Amino acid sequence: MRASLDPRAPRAPRRRAAVAALGAVLAAAALASGCGIRTTSVPVDAGAAPSRVPCKLPSADVTTRSPDSVAAPVYLVCASQLVTVDRPVPAGASGSGALGAARALLDQVRQSPPESERRAGFSTAVPAGLRVEPSRAGDPAGTLRLSSQPEDLSEVALAQLVCTYAENEALVTQGSVVLGGPGEYPARGYLCTSQTKARPQDGTTPDVLDLD
């Protein structure tokens, strides 16, 4: 039997189907609106979730010290500046001389920050393999020899180390931290200034003193 082409033929079933489809679309839109979600055909990047205030560690997140350790300030990088955090060092480190104190502080400043510090924005640029050795014959008093030439470290790493050592009186000679490298270059004195802390990435910091 041939389908009817008469325009007067009843169209009720077709209309009912269209109405039902439209109702389903409207219902879906209403559900989305009720959930507070605006429909969109374009992916939306809302950005990262808000983080805690950078460079501030809640007291509960401060690194726990053992009874045989003391807190020592260590400079880390946060918000493009140098900021101190308290790290535990062996209580006898200061009494073991300048080299013992330097090694204990280097262990902390080169250490990857724990999760609590990373969440607050802290990081370190000091190489994990960096070591500190005793001075050589003919070095100025108070010299510490690094396993890398100080000038071969990044500006930030050198600033971190100098400012960390400058907080310890045993590692300061005539107002500066005296550092040398593994080569034959003479040791030099490095200063930790307010500019060093504010702009550690600046190639002119820390200030350098040529020693006699």
C-alpha cells in the first residue's frame, strides 16, 4: 500500500513525538540550572585550587625536632626571595667546629623540602650532591672549601648557602662567609645582605670580597 501524500493527512503522532523531545531537553536544562551549573559547549579551566598563604608555615607543620637536636635557621626559596625556616641540626654540630656546623647546615639547605614546606611555596636550588670540605694550607682563616666552585653554582643556590652560613657565628670571618672550591682559585668572602635575600637570582649578589 502506498503511503499517503495528502497534506490533509493527520500529523498528530509526529507532533506528539516533537513535543516529547522538546520536553526532555527542557527537563535536562532545568536539572542543570537547579544544580547551579551553567551548560557550555566549551571546556572551562577554572585554574588551580586555592593554596595556603605562601611562605608561611602553620605551627603544626614545623619540622619536629628530636631531643638531641636544636633548631637552626636555613634559607630556602619562596616567592622569588630567600626566607628562613627552622630545621633540626645535631645539638653538637656547633661544638664540633666550623666544619661540623657547615656540614650540618648544608645537609639541611640542600634537602628537598618536606610536603608541608612545598605546599607553602618553599623550594631549594642547592644541588643535592654538594659537599663542604676543610680549608687548605695558605687559605684565609675560616675558609670552607666546596666540592663545586662557588661561582659555578646558580646565583640562587650560592645566595641560599651564604645566607644560611651567615646566620652561624662560627662560620663568619670578619663579617663574611669565606668560601672556596675544589680548584686552585683563592677563597673569597661572601656577604649576605638585604638585597641578597630580596633578589637572590640577581647575578650581583651575594657581594664578594677578595681576601688578602
